[in-house]
Amino acid sequence: MWTAELQQQTREFFENMNGAFMKHFGDSRFGLCVLIDGKYVISDREKSGDVWEYDLVDDMIEDGWAID
């Protein structure tokens, strides 16, 4: 469920970790996020092969991503 608590947990998680399984709220996509060269890069875990890049954790959250 997309909650303020989950959004905060996502922020706190990435303070100490460089990667996580992610879920996109709104269309139920799943991804794997890793920190590469200072950017948060999410690769689709399904078959689409889509990739999203974010400069900040808050940018990911604003786009609907959170830790799974």
C-alpha cells in the first residue's frame, strides 16, 4: 500500500544501502534499483527491459517507486 510510512522507509533504506527490489505504485511494475555513478537506476524485473534513472531518492518516490 502506498503510504507516507513506506515512502519514509524507502528514504531511510537508501541512506545505508546501494540496491533494492522496488515496486511501482499505480501500475504494479517491479524493478531492481542499484546506485550507479551517483544515480538510482531501476531496471524492469519483468520482460520489458525498461530502465529508469533518478538523481534523488525523492525523485523515485515522486514517480511512484518504493522498496518492495
